[in-house]
Amino acid sequence: MDKGNPRELWEYILTQIELSISPANFNTWFRNSFIVKVDEEGVIYVGVPSQFFKDWFLKKFHTLLLKIVRDISYEFRNIEYMIVKDERRKVQKEVKNTKGVLELPLDEFYISKSDNLNPRYTFDTFVIGSFNNLAYSAAQAVLNRPGITYNPLFIYGDTGRGKTHLIQAIGNHYKKLYEGRKVFYLTAEKFTVDYTDSVQAGTANRFKEKYRQYDLLIMDDVQFLSKKLKTEEELFHLFNTFHDMNKQIVFSSDRPPIAIPDIAERLKGRLASGMTIDIGEPDPESRMAIVKKKAALNGILLSDDVIEYVATTMTGSIRELEGMVNNIICHAQVKGSAPDISEVRQSLRSFTRPQKSISVKNVVDKVAAFYGIDEESIYEKTRRREVVRPRQVIMYLLREDFSISYPTIGTKLGGRDHTTVIHSCEKIKREVIVDSELAKEIQNIRTLLV
């Protein structure tokens, strides 16, 4: 990322925001925003479509945005919000004003109102592995014969498995293959809001016409239709219309149709009538491929040991894994070169909290090795300084990171009284605030415990 380039800067900011808020909020508030300019005093001017958006950004997102840009560089002093009319958004080229300040509307990067698709979600940036290969193959089959093969296509899996990326990639590729046909992506929540608003406004027929004009409809997070009977009924009739006309429908959810509670059985039957595919947890090889590809897309070539460390340290969702990679990319771009394994461990310490199932003995072993002492001395009744400090650090970590009770810690560490453990934990807790060397030691030890 070139922090002097508004396009790359805003793209990086968007990737960080997307990790922090729901997809529905992201699509609602950020699809029509962009960096208008970055002035010479380090103020970033973000363009928004209305006063309502401006007020909402100041109230809900300003603190988050400030944190993100200041993590990128201390040069960014503040963020201001500007109301930018539609005609400004149609400008396609980067320009400079008379003061030499970069301005960039980036219309080609942002989500189009006509289809609601994010152009970043493509098959080129989608990593294929054993965990999602079947879903990817089904997506290709749908594109080859839309409306006929696997209609509907229903993709499900836990949060952060890449479902939204895949189903939007279908939409983006569909536009290239079938010019003139219409595609639209939305969440089930947005569909519900649209339907409710149309009923209240007396424009239900207009609502029906709007959604029936598309050739491909992609609906995300279908589980949110639970208990919304009227919306379910409307989707049921829309589904029948699409299916009868051989128009393609793609759904995603965090669970299969049969497991979605409180929706009509007839709609469950429709959702499950085509191809239903699970995206499972990515295997280690796939996680390493994701890390490598995301870094490469940002011009960063990571070593094999760094890739393996990142892929095995963050075992949660792909979204969290990408958050770690974004952190590495940011540090690499500031430094000017790819980080080594020690630098990565240090920069990712906020991501790498120890596993809750780790044993007391394992903590003792790691801390003793870190301080270069015999692990057996930790359990002895000795007051030697070279042993007392590591023992106190062990007690602190067991309490702070693993929530082990004071009496249990005392029992595990040689039968010490729980008041001794409390004293040790409080002592380290106070000292770590004022002793930067001690704080660094503890953070380094935490990276050894993951």
C-alpha cells in the first residue's frame, strides 16, 4: 500500500473496517464513501452522499477510522467528512488540484448501486482449497448454465469462511460473461427492510417489479429471515417466479436450509431444492495459500516460515486470518521490506493470545527456558531473585491469560498459599505498567505460548 495514494489508502482502510463491522453495515455505510483528498497537513477528507451519512460517520465510525489511519502512519492527523454530489462520483481519473493535493473519487472501485457487488470479490482473489473446492466447482457450473444447473445454489458455513466472497465473485463473473443481463446482490436483512418500507409506503407492486427484473439474484445471510413471515412469503413467490423463468438464484447462510429455525417449511423446501454445499474449516495448506496470496496481491513476498507461523497461529475464521495479514502488510510497507519471523511474532502479539487448554507445566517450561533457569527451581522454596521474578511472571500469566484460580496456581507451583499468589500477580500487574522491559518480556513469552 502506498499511503500517499488515496485509492490504495482507502482500499486498505476498507479491509480493516470490514473486519470490524457486519457485512450489512459495511454495505450500507461504506459502499458510497471514498477519499476525496489528503491535504498537506495530514487531514483525510472522506466523501459521503448526505448530511445523514456525515452525522452517522461522526457518531459511529469516526473513532474506528481514526485508529485505523493512525496505525498506518502518525502523519495522518485527522479525518473530515464532505458531502459529495453524484456527479463528482462519476469522475473516473485521478486528478491534482492547484495545491498538489491528490484527489481520487475511485468510482471503479466502489460498490455499484445497480448491482450492489463489491469489485474486490473476484475469482482471481479467491483461494481454492480442499475445504471450498466443491463450492467453487458448483459456482463454475452455475456460471456455465445459469438457471439450469444447481438452481438455487445454496452455500453455507460458519462466519468468515469466504461465503460472501464466493457468491459475489459469481455475480462479478456473471456480468462479464453475460453482458446485458442484470444481476443484484443483497442481504436478507436488506430484502426485509425493502419489503417493509414498500408495504408502509403502499408501493408493494413496485417492490415486486424491482426484484423480478433481474436475471441473477444473490442473497446473503438467509438465516435472518427467521420469524419474518411476510418477508418469507414474498421471497417464496419471488423464488417461484425466478425458477419458472430459469433465472438463477444464489443463497448463503451460516447453516443449511433444514437447520434455519422459524421459517416456513415450503420455503425451506425451495431453498434446499437445488445444490446445497458446505464450506468447511480451511486446512493448514489452504490457510498458508490464503496468507501467501493476500500478501502477494499487496506486493509483499513473505518467507515460508512467516507464512506457516501466521497460518498456524490464527486458527479462527479467514476474516481474522486476513486481519493478521493486513497487519503484516502495513508494517512491511512502513519498514520498506518483508518482515522476518521475529518481527512478525512481535507485530502480531495482539492477535496471538495463548490457548486456554495449555497446561501449567507448559507455561513453566516456556518461562523457565526464556529466563535460562532450571524449571524445577520454580517449584522449590527459594527466594533467589533469578527464580522469584520468573515464578511471579508465571503466576501472572496463569491468572491473567488463563483465568486459573489463585488457590489452584499456588497448589500447582509447589503448594504455595493463595495470598502469596495474589501478591505476586498484583506486583507484576503494577510493574508491567511502568517497566517497559518487563512488558516486552511478557509479550515475547506470550508469543511462545501460542
